[in-house]
Amino acid sequence: MTAPTATAPRVKPQLPPAARRAKRRSTALGVVAWVAGIGFCLPALWMLLTSLHAESDAATNPPSIAASLTLDGYREFFGAGGGPTPWPSLINSLSASLFSTLLVLVLAIPAAYALSIRRVRKWTDVMFFFLSTKMLPVVAGLLPIYLFAKNTGMLDNVWLLVLLYTSMNLPIAVWMMQSFLADVPVSIIEAAQVDGARLPTVLARVVAPIAAPGIAATALICFIFSWNELLFARVLTGVVAQTAPVYLIGVVTSQGLFLAQLCAASVVVSLPVLAAGYAAQDKLVQGLSLGAVK
């Protein structure tokens, strides 16, 4: 029998000084990123916590963090105490945002195709024209639009908001989609055309699947802009077509305590945007980073 041999202890390899500095720098950047992320999330978390407090606890100064939790703010917001219900306003906002986003995509994808893949003459001038439409202050166009809506009988009509949101978001969508479609290989489109595919088929079955991340990012941004729009909805709607942001303003009163109910209403109004962003987060990240690295 042979005697057992002692094994030498393993020595952990030392990293070069440059690698150690890079590791420390990466760790420091990670800590800074976490602190910044938590800082950005703190207002939303504070709003959520305040919405779960009673009005008396939410109105204390400084706020009582350890106060008991309750859903009274949400019950009041949804009309459990006999007040108005927010469901019509939420449905109006959802309808205006969804239909306007669909119309924007239907119009923006062919326009971006003509400006990126099958470029028209002086396409840069066309792009500048789209951008110049966003230079006009929104307030400057409020009176003409109000008079048009009044003379055509479209005041307090949700379809007027659909048309307005479509026209407001279309320039941004065309600019975004133009950069996304510019990365679509032209050879794939030419191969589909050789096989007899017409333009609608090329857009639906070739361009759209390849540019799906960009389309998702564009749709989400247009949906957020439409959902958060307040000025036109406040002036052009009344009771029938009132949107969620306009309803949210009505929660603020000059008398009584309303902070917990206001925070509860803000949480509810923010949920559709958060849900849409969470559902399309992978496509959104791909779309926003598309073309960043060549």
C-alpha cells in the first residue's frame, strides 16, 4: 500500500491590477444604478403607500408611515360611498388611446416604408415637415380646434379625441418607424416581391415581423402619450367623453381631505400604462436599442 500524499492548498489566482480596477468600477456603477433606480421608484412607492392609508393618517405632517392600512381610498374612488364612478372615464381613455394608436400604426408603417426602404424624392424634407408639426405650441391650436369641434357638433365626443391623438402622435411614430425600418434588409423584401407579393403582403408578412420590436416601442409610446393627454380632453370633453386624467382632476377639492383618495386614483389611472409596459417590455427594450450598435 502507498502512503497518501498531501495535496497542496489551492491558491486563488490574483487578478491583474487593471482587472481589479475594472471590477471595482463595475461594482461602483452597479451600486449607483441601484440607488438611482430606487430613487426613481420612491415617489411611486410613496404614492402607493399613501393610497393605502386613511385620510387622517395621509394628511399628517410628517406622514405616518407605520399607520394601519386600509382600502377606503380605493372604495371612495370607485364610488362605494355613493359618489360618481370612474368607469366611463377609464373606458373613454382606453378607447381613445387604443383606437388612436392603431390608426397611427396603420398610417405610420407605410409612410416609414416610403421614407426608409423605397425612399421618395426629397425624403429628408418630408421628415423635417413631420418634425416641424411638433414645433407649434399645443395651446396655439386649441382655439381653432375648439371652434371646428363646436361647428361640426363633435364636442364631448370620444372620436374627436381619437382623431386628435392620431394627428398628434403620427409625426413621432413616423420618425421612430423610419429609423426602425431602415434596418430591414432590402434583399428580403425584393425576394418577396419576386415571389409575387404585393405591397400590403410585404408590409404585413415581411416588414412587420422583422420590425416587431420597433412597432411595439412605437405603439407603447403613442399609447402613453394618448393616455396622459389632458389639455384637449379638458377643453373638448364634458361628461360623455370625459377621460381618466380629467376625472382625476375632479378628485381634488377645496374642502375636506382627499390625499389618500387622490393617490388611489393616481395608482388606478397609472395601472394600464404599467401593464402595457410590462407586457411589451422585451419588445420595448429591443425596439429602443434597435440600430444602436451597427
